Amino acid sequence: MSQSNSNIESLFESPPMAEQERMVEAILFAVSEPMTSKQIADRLPHGCEVPEAVACLRKRYEGKGINLVKAGDGWAFRTAPDLGFLMKKETVETRKLSRAGIETLAIIAYHQPTTRAEIEEIRGVSVSRGTLDMLLELGWIKLGRRRMTPGRPVTFIVTQEFLDHFGLETPRDLPGIKELRAAGILDNRPPPGAVVETEEHDADRDQDDMFE
């Protein structure tokens, strides 16, 4: 029976690549979230070559107002990077973050999974519940696994929506690493088990540099 089904399927040729490309284009324009290659393939006729169709479509949109980009594990149409300024006003109005929010988000992105106590250790000041609630409400962070330490504190990690919003495939693609490290936000946490020598005036100086 399986051999018979295979023979029947082989009688139907897959659509020409140009038509496959059009199909992928139609699917991605119709959805609001990025789609993986498998999700796209599930909607296409049998025998379609999704990777090739996506590559052709991506090439066709190079240099246009919108581009086909990789967003996490999926594909999506996004405004060309050099035209992002056209969306600046809307972004500022709907996604405006306080300095505390920006710093907290950056720490989570670069140090995830991280606990609230670790965020406060890196920033040098306490993190208000409102700051974390705001980031959770925006959908840019979510709760990760609990740490297997006393109290089992929850951890925070960035979401796929965060990566998609900023056009990133992974948190490693975040810009401004040198600047954040110079400000003491990145890699400021000592490795587990390390003996840390602290002096009051050094802590004050680091905090002043971070909040100049």
C-alpha cells in the first residue's frame, strides 16, 4: 500500500520553482508571526523545495523597501534596515522604556538566564517590580527555569518576540557589546565560586560610571 501511494505521488510533479516562490511569498505576507521552513512546507504541495524557494525570494527582495529576513528559527518580511527611521515615531511612542528598563533588558539579554538578584548585582541598584512587569507585559522577557539553589529563584530570559522586534536571530547578535561592557553592564558578574574583593570606593565609582 505504501509503495502504491509513493507511485501515485510520483505522478504529480511539484510546481515550478517560480510558482513555489510565489506561494511562499503569499504565505509569509498573510501571517503575522515568523514561520519556520517546516511550517511553510506543511502548507505547500508535495515535493516543493522550501529552502530553495526561500533563497530565491530573499534574493528578489534585496534592496527593496521590505526584506525577507531570518527571525529566530523562522522567516518573515520586515522593513529594510535603512528605512527604519520611518517607523521611529511609532516605536518611540509604543515601546518607550525608562533607563532602568533598558539596562534591565540588556542585562537579561546578555546574561540569560538570570535572576532578579543577579540583575541587581550587576546594576548596583535594586530592580523595581514595575520594571520587570513592564518588560513582561511588552512580551520581551519571560520566566525561565527556576535555579536549583536555596529558595529556587525564578530566572528571566528574552523572548522570540524580542528577537523579532529588533531583527535578531539570537541574543548573540545584539549590538553595542563594547559600549555595554565599558559601562559595566556586560561581564560584570564574577564566575561562580570566585573570590571577590570589594571596596566601598570602587563600588561607588562603578555605579557613577554606569549612571553618568
